[in-house]
Amino acid sequence: MDLVQIAQRADDLERATAFYTMLLGVPPLARYDPPGLVFFDLGGTRVMIERGASSATIYLRVEDITATLARLGDAGAVVESEPHLIFTHANDTLGPVGTDEWQAFVRDSEGNLVGLVEHRPR
């Protein structure tokens, strides 16, 4: 089984498109308005921004959580939590063995929670 798509709610499709273009660093793949859908590619998984969808939380792996959080904060994103250690990976069940998992959370332009994850070597 593979993850195919993640959907996030948008009240303002233009604002949400700008936020996810900045966050993901890629332009949208497609836009259908009406009915109010914008699609991005995230490593082979579709991220669908949908006007009126229910809210979800997505977690995105980043190379440098501190730099990513600073960039998003500078652009006006609401930082819900600063980077903090969540878990130490003793095996590879939930992440690369020998790494510490750090997470931080921001709100996207539509109020959805977005988790940022960095695996740091111990």
C-alpha cells in the first residue's frame, strides 16, 4: 500500500497556493477552479489543497528544521512550537537508526497545522 494523496483545507485558494508553493519549493501541478482544487507533488504523493475540505495535519521531513522554521516565520507563518526532540531512534522502525527526531509546528495560511520533522544524527 502506498500513500497517494493528502488533502488540506483552504478558505482562500490563492493564499493557500502561495503558502504551499513557498513551503514545498515547487509550483502547483494543476489547478481546477471551480471546484476549488490545487495539486502539488511531494515526492510522488499528491498534496491537494481544497476549498472547503476538512482540516488535517501533515508532517513534512526537512533537512534543516531551524532554517525552515525561520524562513516560514519571516514570511508570516504562525509558529505553534519551536523545534524540540520527540524521539531517539534506536532501530529503524519509525526513522533512521542512530538519529534523533526533532519536530516543530506551524500554521499554514488557512489555519491547518503543519508538522516539520528533521532526523539529526546523534
